[in-house]
Amino acid sequence: MKLSIRNNGSLPYARKEPYEFENQEFEADLKTGDVITILDSGEVEQGNYGEQLVFKIKTRNGDKKLSFNQSTVNVLITEFGEDTEKWIDKEVNVLLQKKVIANKKCIVPYLVLDGWKLDDYGELNKETSAKDKDVDPKEIPF
């Protein structure tokens, strides 16, 4: 069997809970309501469950890596377009949701812009203003 060196880079992954590193206490890198900055266009890394799209982000505790889930990717494509080069230096809001996935408790981070919320079923939806809603043709005066 041939093995190869796996280099995940020198940046640690962003944490969603407080942690200790080198005898120093840190608050979570990501909290609901935080505004973070996307620092690169991302790259694909092999993770525990297959390939992951990983981006460098700026958090309260410095630069970290974060794997973007598909819901986050969908929001960012909707807001910024499908070219991740255009996502660089964009500020986004953090929403955290506690979930059980594959019988494991975890905290899922979503990156969104203003107007995006988690609904009662945990799905991301963009709130629409009155001007964005469909108009009843009967209400048109002509």
C-alpha cells in the first residue's frame, strides 16, 4: 500500500464552542450574530465524510479554516454568484444550529447575509419584503 503525506495547512478549523490552546482559554471562534470575512476562494479537502469545500475566514480569534456546507454555498451563490473568487473579502453573518447528524450531536454553522433566517424546520430561507411578494393581478389598477 502506498501512502502519501496529507497536509491540511497550518490553519486550525474554526471552533463553535469555547476551547483551550497552549494553556490559554479562548471563546468560540464562531457565535450566532458574528460577522466574519471570507479570505480566499476555497479549496477542496478530503474530510472524514468525503470531499469538503474549505475556506479561510477571519474570526474573533484570528484566521481559521471552515468547511462550508451546501446550504451556506447555496446562499452565497444566490447573493454573490457562482464564482468563489467574487466571495473574497465579503462579510457574512454567522448562524449556528445545534443538530443531531448520524446520531452525533454537533453545531452546524451557516453563513448568510441580512434577511436570511432558519425556519421552524431548520432550513435557510430569505425573508421577503412586501415589495418582493407576488402581487395579486386583481390589485393592479390598469
